[in-house]
Amino acid sequence: MTSTDHPFGRTTTTLDELHGCVDVTDAKRVLNSIGVAKPDKAVEGFLDQMPTLLAWLDEHGRDYPWRRASDPWQIYASEILLQRTRSDAVADIYPEFFAQFPSARCLLEADEEDLRSIVHPLGFVNHRVRTLREAAELCAEVQDEVPADLEALQQPWRVGPYTARACLLFAFDQPMALVDTNTARIVGRVFDYPLPEQPHKSTRVQRLLDALAPDNPALARAFNLALLDLGALVCTSENPNCPACPLAEGCEYAQTGDV
DNA sequence: TTCCGGGTTT
DNA sequence: AAACCGGGAA
């Protein structure tokens, strides 16, 4: 639980420590296989910037309530709410949602219309209600426990790789990388990596980020949150604010001005 | 692999 | 009106 005492995990580290918990070799291999120029220099440069990235999180990271949650069900449910939706919209309904449905059992016993109306502002209402209720049934069958295992989570719980991994990372302190449009866009720009149409389904992007994510629970938490927030606040899809970016020094996009 | 789902924000 | 967003289904 120590890594969740601070919502951002651990935001201080050293280059030495990072070299011991980042799979530099595999990251270079992935970049090499896709034809990125100077993969060695690119990965070392990224590693050099990682302490700065984590320090940036400490100063600018967003303090959302789900980042302070420790209950696995609440973390799982939050991730369902966050799928394809802006975080601020989730923050708006978060207090009411968990006042009404603090546990899987409460959600099951609640009136479905209440659930629908609370989730309504987020969109994807049918999908979210179905997912939450079916997962809540599974959860209630086993004393409100959420499985701490990727395979056990994905198909049965009606979530994909992103949400399953987010549960393991944020609820069970298992170090791993999250691939969404934000994290993919960042590595795409930093490494001048030509992203596929649906980056979140690319095994190569997943492998690259997995290699780069520190193999340490508190650092992995900070690493992922830093990329998520950087993608939302600085490295935005439109008009990125490169001068304010902690990764700019080692970033192809920031250096060349465009991709 | 492609297609679609659904609100809100811009 | 168009952009924004993961995952299941076609």
C-alpha cells in the first residue's frame, strides 16, 4: 500500500536506478525493428529525461479522487468510467457514483435506472451499464474480490488490455505499461515512431512501453501517470506545448518542430 | 481488420 | 459540425 500513499507513486529516482529496472535492450530492439533512426541514442535520451518527467508529475500531475482510491472494485469501476471519456467529466460524477455504489454488491442491488442516469453524462451508457453489472455479478460471487490477474480480468470482466492493466497497476501495484492514445502519441513523437491506426491495439507499441516502464511498482505508477497527464496537459494531439515539456530535450518532435 | 457507439466540448 | 476516446462485434 506504500505506493498509493502518494497518489503519484514515487516521483524521485536516479539514472542508475532506472538502468536497473528499465528494459533498455528490448526498447531498442522494438525501435530498431520499426526502422526508427538511432534507437540507442533515442532510448538513452528518453531514460535521461525520465527523472525530469517524474518531477514534472510531482508538480503538475492531476490529483483525481480515483488516484487516491485503494479498493480494487472502486479502481476497476473508475476505469470503466474513464474509458474514452475525459477525466474531468468522470470527476464530476465520481462522488455521486461511489456514494450510490461503493461496492459491487451495492451496484447489483441498485436500480438499473439510477445507474444509467448517473453514468449518462459520460456517454456509452449501454456499454458501461452492461459492463459494470456483469462485472459486479462476477465480483459478488467471490466476496467482492477483483482478480489480480490479467487473463482472469479481460474477457470475463468485459474489459480490454488497457483497463485490465490499469487495475493491476493501480489496484495491485503490479508494474506494467498502459497504452492509450495519449501514451502512444507521446512515444510516437519522442521517437519519431510512425504509429499504426489503432495504437492501443498494437503489440509493438505495447512492447515498447512495457520495456520503458520501470519494473518497480511505485515508479511504474508514476511513469504511467506522468505520461497520461503529459498527454492531456502538454503533449496534446493539437497544439502541443513543447516548450513546457519535460521530455522536449530528447524528443524528435520537439526538436524538429513537426512530424 | 474495420465499424460502431454516445455523450460533451470546441 | 466535428473532434474526442477503448473495446466488442461484425
